[in-house]
Amino acid sequence: MTPADLLTQADRLLNTVIPGTQGCWPRACAWLIRLALEETLDQYWANVLPEAASCPMRAQLLLLPAYADIGTAQRAREAWTGLARAAHHHAYDLAPTAAELRTWHTLVSQLTIELT
Amino acid sequence: MSTATVEQLILERLSSAQLPDPVDNLVVASLLGDDDLAAALSSDGQSRASSQPGSDAVNEPVATYLRAVTVEGFRGVGPQVTLRLDPGPGLTLVAGRNGSGKSSFAEAAELALTGDNKRWSGRTVIWRAGWRNLHTSGDSRIAVGLAADGQRGVTSVVREWPHDAALESGTAFAQVPGGPRQPVETLGWAVPLELYRPFLSYSELGTLVAGRPSEMYDALQAILGLDQLIDAERRLNDARKKFDESSKKARQALPDLLEQLSAYPEYPADPDDRARRAEAALRRRTPDLDAIEALAVGDQRSDDGMPDRLQRVTSLTLPGSDAVAEAVQLLLTAERKVAGLAGTPAADARRLASLLTTALNHYADHPGEPCPVCAGRPLDGSWASRARIEVTRLADAARDADTAHEAVRAASRTLRTMVPAEPAALAGDLGGKADATVARDLWQRWAKLAADGSNQRLCAEASQVIAGLASAVDQVRADAARALQQRSEAWQPVAAALAGWAELARASQHAGTMLAHLKSALTWLKAAGRDIRNARLAPFAEMSARVWETLRQESNVELGPIRLEGSATQRRVSLDVTVDGVKGAALSVMSQGELHALALALFLPRATASDSPFRFLVIDDPVQSMDPSKVDGLAHLLAQVAADRQVIVFTHDDRLPEALRRLQLPATVWEVVRRERSIVELRRNDDPVHRYLDDARALARTTELPEDARAVVVAGFCRSALEAACHETVRARRIAAGTRHAEVEQALARAQTLHQVVALALFDDASRGDQVAARLRGRFGPHAVNAFRAAKTGTHTTYAGDLTGFVEDTARLAAGLRQ
């Protein structure tokens, strides 16, 4: 699935009630957005710096400002920080809120445009 | 709590206190009410208060549990959603992120029942304006379903608002099973809700301890059923203030009165010296009120007789000039008549008649003999008949003369006594204003004339003298009347002031007596109240101490006995807080979490009082700002309370549910999530591992999602299930081994990859990730390794295998890891 496809599905989870997703849609949504971000970066590095794609995400995010716009890099970092936390079972955290998911969705949507 | 009312306790003590009657009476009256106290204070204080305090019928409270909270279009909740609760003792957690709408349920429950909400009343207009859910265009409605112990069916309390109504203009009703809709007040819960407050919100947690000391004092007083005591004390105190003021009034008004008296003129305007005597009476150490009142009453009591004299002078009357002229005329006429008798004096006529009568008698014996007087011719029959005629004529003439003389005497007497004797009043002092000298001279001249003057002189002078006298008396009379009036005019305001002050002084005297009684009554009541209060408080304080002991965990703060201290504006709850063994430490040294724990320690005894009809407690987010060790204490505490109460706790994170799971304390956990447009979803989440696996199963079957997307999210849930299982295992093991909560959490937070997390669970060592696969294969078989790998990579690269098999492999692995 392309990042755009993933984001479309994430958006569906976020604003429509899909049978079978009741209550669990927030985390599902987070994983889809997170994957969209990972795919976006993978595609970006494939064109810019193929070696980077196999690096851990932390390293990729540190590299990014050297290649992309500084604002873009900040957005990527912000989205990742939130999504990484939301996508794991984390000590005492409950599922992310719709507002948080919407923010990340917007950030990643923007990144898919900026990083092509 | 003890069953005797405060009133009964006080009356009991009173009967053995042997207070003086008036004091005893005031204490009883103060318990009865304002009117009774007023009556007791206005009387002499001896008579016993008429009505005896009655005891209110105490209804056995019906245990009431929450069954459901339904919310629609209110706060964070859009379309209708219902939180269903098991109506009985037990612990229910509702977990949801801030903004998930969870607090909307707590608020709805409180608002529906109380009609107000603690958060509401204190909040800003902006907040109040935002009570309606933004994503609702229809009506708003909140409803609470309640189940009463031993009764079938559900009692509903509903508040609803048409789509355009303001917060205040909603409608509310209650409906008992099988009954019609009725006003919420008919449930009779207004007072218990206020007394026992089964709702505790996060914002209240902060203010319960940090708020004004008097507020907590009042809240505790109310719960202890001491309102009556407070009211009685307040009544006595108000009365004391009033009587204190009133007892000083006479003394305060005295200087003005003395000044007024000193300005009052000396003799002769005040010949009886009333002003000076009043001053003397006032200046005594205890003013002679009888004397002052006597002086104030007026002139009648003064003893110099001057007002009497003046009064008498003003009532003097003299004959008018017409009357005098008539009397003079009468006398003159009588005199003229006497003069007209000329030469026939009555005596001569009578003597001659007597002589002839004697001669006739002689003739009768010696008829025809010569006259013995003149020895002349003989006395014959013709002589005798002439003589008889003459005797009759002479007797008539004598009578006429007598009458004329008598008339003169009468007329003369009348004229001479026309003017009364000079009254003694004229001779006395007439206050220097009226001069009676001229009148008195004339009066003496007249007296002399009337006594000694001949009738002739009298007739000539009477009119003139009497007229002169009359005009002189008129003058004196007018002067006397004026003096009399001036005298009373000058004194009148002074008399009024004296009378007013005397009244004030009597009131002050009464107030002074009552004040002493009031002080005694107040002192006695305060002492009695202190005993009763502390006796009542003891069980509450004890429970607070227990709660704190459970909650404090690693805290270095110790909570000593709780006491109610001070009164009026100084009233406060005294919390004996010891930090690191140092006594009297301020609450400010306590952390926010400790303060919240303390607030809970104060809230719980009140909300779980046995007299409360509410068997449920709703606590909104007590966990916020508590450190993990205190959360364990809280979990224990809530479980204890839940043994015989329905405890509903709203919480914004997973700490409390986690602690309950780890400590294996029974609880029902609901998870709240809110979609965009305020669609709120509630579902059970008692066990996160099962929850994740159930979600994974559900999503694996969701054909609505493209297969690729399904694979991603299923892998995500499988990984979360494994993480959750590992976290649980690690926490349970390490905390049981005595590791501090914070260190456990650090270790878990550092383990970021699934390898590290599973290594921590398997080996208690996150760095042994490279050995995980081998160990899993050895312990759980190849499927376990496959599931582990798929969970790890599936969220990055689409898992291509059978999703349902993947989920079940994961479930087996998770179960194995948890053992």
C-alpha cells in the first residue's frame, strides 16, 4: 500500500464508524499513519540516500535535516515521536485521542507531499 | 454515628449541669430557634421556654446504587451513550484519555442528581457556555438510573434541554418504578446529597484540603450532624452582641442628657430645682430611676405649690359690672322705700297699737268708765270700734316698715358679699412673672368698704371699686396663665428627655442582666459542643487516619488526629501533620499527590457514612499527580471501600487499572474512546492482553478494510498484546521482589524494541534480546517464534500469512509469557 492509501484508510477509521473497529480504531489508526510515515521516508531515501533506508528510524530522523527542508524534518520528528509512543503498549498510556491522531495524520499527509 | 440528636445530647447534659434558671432557659431557647430565644430574652428569664424541642423522625436510609448513566449532547459526548453499572458493591473503573468524554459521565451523574455541579458553580462563563456538546444539533439529555436495595425496577432521574435551551432552563424529573414523572426534589435527596456528597471531582480534590479552612470545617460539621449546635451558638452569640450594645446605650446617652439639664435655667424659672435634682439622681453610681421618672412625669408632683397657686389664680372670678350695678340698684330702691315710710316708724305704730289693744282689754272689763290715761271722757262702744280699726291700721303700717327695713338689710348684704374674700394664692409667690400688688390693694379697699361703709357710701363707690379690682385681677390672672405655660414649655423637652432616658436605662439594665446570662449560656454551650463534636468526630477521624495509612505508602508525611477548632471566622479543621517526625509542618510541604490523598482521606469517611442513602461513590481522577506507589495504596483502598460500596472511579491513564490487575484486586474496567464529532464508545477492558487480542481478532475479520491495512493493524495489536503480557510479568516479578515502582517503570521504559521487552520478561534482562528467539522456540515451540517475528515486523512490512492463525499463535505465546 502506498502512503496515500494508508492515510486514506486511517482517515476512514478516524471519521467513520467501521464495523468491527469499535473502540480499537485509535490504535489501528495510529499504526496505519505510522506505516505511512515509514513508507514515505523509505521512498524518499531511495531517491536521495539509499543507505539511510536501512538505518533505525532515530538515525533517519537525525539525517533528515541535512537533506530536506528544516521544517519538514521537524514535522517528521514530531509525528514520529507521537506515533511511536501511541503504537506500542506503553506504560500506563491509554489509546491516543482522535485529536492527536488527526494532528499526526495532517503532519504525515503534508510530509508525503514535501518528501516526494 | 450515634443515634441521639445533638439536641438530646445537650438537653441531657443540661439536666445535670445545674445552671441558674435563666441561663438554662437561654440554652434551651437557643436550640429551639430565633423566636424562642427572642421570647426568652424579652421575658424576665425565669419562665421556662414554652415548647420543648421535638426530635425529627429519622428515616432509615434506603441503600441506593447507580445502575446506568446515560449522556447525550452534553459536554464531550455527542450521540447518546450509556455507561452501564452493576448496581451493588464493587469497583468500576472508567479509563479514558483526557478529552475522551469520561468526565462527562461523572459530571452528568452529579448534575442530574444535584441540579448543580461543583465544577459548574465555580466555573467561568466560558465553561458554562460550553456545556452543550458542539457536535449535537438536537436536544441534550442526561439520565441516571438508580436501583434501591430491596426494590424492583429502576428509579430514573433525568434532565433534558431542548436544542436551543440555556443550561438553567432545562427540565428535570424523577420517576420511581411504576410511578409517574415527579419533581426531582420529591426524592428527598437534596440534604443527603449536600451532607454526604457521593461525588468527588478532580478540582475538588485540590480544594478540599487547600481550600479555605472554614469550608472544610463547615462540611465536616454538617456531616457530623452538628448544624443545630452551630445554629444555637450563632443565635446566642448574635444575642450577646446585641445585648452588649444595648446594655451600654444608657451610659452612652448620659452625657447628652446631663448637658441638657445643665443648660436648664436656675431659680426662679425652676424654683423647685427639678433640673438639679435630676442631675443628682443621674450622677449616682446606680442612677435612681424612680426619682428620674417622678421628675419626668411632671408638675403635679412638685411640692412648692406654685403651680397650684398659679392654677388657682387663673381660675379666679369676680362679679361683672352689670351684676354689681343691679345689686346697687336693689339697695337704693330698698332705701328709698324706707325713706318713704317717713314718720311712721314701725316701733311707734306698734307701741300705739299695743296701747290701744291694752285700752280695749280694759274697756272689755270696765265698759263706760272714763279713760284711765287721761281720766277724760268714758270709753264707749263707738270708741271701741274706732280703736279696733286703728289697731289693725297701726299693725299693717308696722309690718310694712319691717319689710322695707329687711329689704335694705338684704340688699346691703348681697352687695357687700358680692366679691369673695381675697384668696391666699395672691399673697404667695407667683414666680415673679405675675404682680398682684395692685389687685391686692384694691381688694383690701373693697374689703374695708364692704365691712365698714354705710349703705349710702357703698352704693356710691361699689361699682367703681369692684370694676377696678376686676381689671386688676384680670391682669394678674393673665400673667399667671402665661407664667404657667412658660414653665411647662421649658420643662417639657427636659421631662421628655428624662423619661426617654429612664426607659433606655431600664432596657439597658435588663440587657446587662441578660448579657451575663447569655455569656454563661454561651460558655456552657461551647464547652458542651466541644465534647459532643469531638466525640462525634472520632470515628471519622479514625477512618481518615486509616485511609491515610493505606494511601501514604512511601510518604514521609504522617497524619495525626483531625480536630475541629476555633469558631466563627476562626473555625478550621486542624490537621496534625508530621513530616519526617517534625510536628506542625505546613500542608504546603506536601506534594500535590499527597494533598490529593489527604483529600480522599477526608472525603471517604463522609461519603461512606452509614446514614447516607447513597451506596455509591463517584470519584473523578484521583490518580492524577499521584506517584505509582501511592496508586498501589489507592488500589487497595478502593478495593476495601468497594467491599460494601459501589465505587466508580474515572481515570485518565492505565496506572490504576494496572495496579488493580497486578494486585489481583477485583474490578470492572471500562475504556472510553471518543471519535471525531464526539462519538463516544465504551467497552470493557478488564484485561489489556485479552483486549488487544480480541481487537486483533475483530480486525482480522473486518472486510471493510483492505487486506493490506488489516495486516498492519492486526500485527500492531498482536505486538501490543505481547508487550502488555511482558510488562505485566516484569512488574509483578520485580515489585514482588521489592524493587521500587519508579525503578521498574524506568526499566520498562528503556526496553523499547519488542526484543528488549520480551528479553526483560524472559530473562529479567533487556540486553539479552539475541537469545529471545531460541528461548521462545525452546519453551513454546516454533509457532511462538513465528508469532513473535510477525508481531515485530508486521507493522512495518505487510504480513502475508493467515491473520487468524497469527492472532491465535500470539494468544498462546502471550498466555505462556504471563505464566
